[in-house]
Amino acid sequence: MLDALPLPYPFESRAGSALLRRATPEDADALIALLSDDPISAARGDTASAEDRDAYSSALAEILAEPSNDLLVVELDGVVVGTRQLTSIPGMA
């Protein structure tokens, strides 16, 4: 979906040098931790429980396999600190 965007993309942030890149299956634990740290997700029951890892990993694999989705992460000093899912939904205006 983001073929024109040169990824990975290094940039400077207020917190230091960062890297924007596509997520990979290896990012599952970091993404689970981010979700559990978000108040809205936590209110829905996201707790980063080990029992839920397979479900999260399966969902991540489905997102990554879907051509209309892109899941991006931001790394700061090699640690995933943010994520964004972009989904293309065809529509008529």
C-alpha cells in the first residue's frame, strides 16, 4: 500500500533518532506490550498476557498478509515505541 514511501525511513524526533519501518512477525511482543499500555486497549482487556500471545500473533500475521493493510512501527534506540495500522478501503465520493 505504501510502495512510494521509502521504508525503512530514519528521522529525528524530540526524543532522538528514530526509524519508521514496516512491522514484522518478530514485533509481536513489542506490539502486545504497546496495546496493553494504551488506556483504551487496556480497558478492553489487553493485558499482554502470555495466554493471549498466539491470538495476537495470528492477528498480526493476518494483518501483514492482507495487501490493503500496512502496519508500521517506530523504533527509538532499537525499541519499538509506536505503531500505526493503515488500511485502504475503496470508496466512492
